[in-house]
Amino acid sequence: MLEQVSTGVKIKVMSNIKEIREIIGKGNARFTVKGITEYRRGGEDNEYGDFPKIFKVGENAESIFEDLNLFGRGMNITKLGPTCITLYTFDMLLKKSVGKINYKNITIL
């Protein structure tokens, strides 16, 4: 099923968790996460507004970064589990932060 999103890009919506996990596991994938937006210019009329934030998986599926950010804020992937991706990062004081992204909230671009 093809769906038109506000960024003007046609995407294939994947509902199969196994397919999403395989695509992310191969690396070099771009995706959005339900509920995570950023204020930027875009859409058909190129106006400012809240648009889905786009993430990119590293070449070897070792990390996830914000796609449009120049300095590449991101997190490392601990594992691709059966229901979610587990992520971690360290801040400048070496405090570890852990996060999870559920596959059902991911839309592959």
C-alpha cells in the first residue's frame, strides 16, 4: 500500500514486524517513528510546521541517527529484539542512557 505523506515522498507502509526488523538489520534504512516530530519547513507548500522526524540506520546497523541533522545526533543499537530496538548512548559525564523503539511505531521510508 502506498501512502502520500506531507513531505511529498511516497512511502510503503509496512505492518509486518519481521519485514521491518530485516530492513533495519541490513542497515542504510530511513524511517519515522509515530509521535516523534520536529518543527521545520516542508510539505507541499514548503511552509513551517510539525513534520515527522526522519531517522537513518548506519551502514552496518550499528547506530541510528537523525537524518537531517548536520552533526548527526544518534544512539548506538544494542540489539534488534523480537518486538523493539534497544538503543544506548553515553553523555559527556559517561552516564549511560537507554531507549527502546517499538517496531509497530516505525514506518520505513
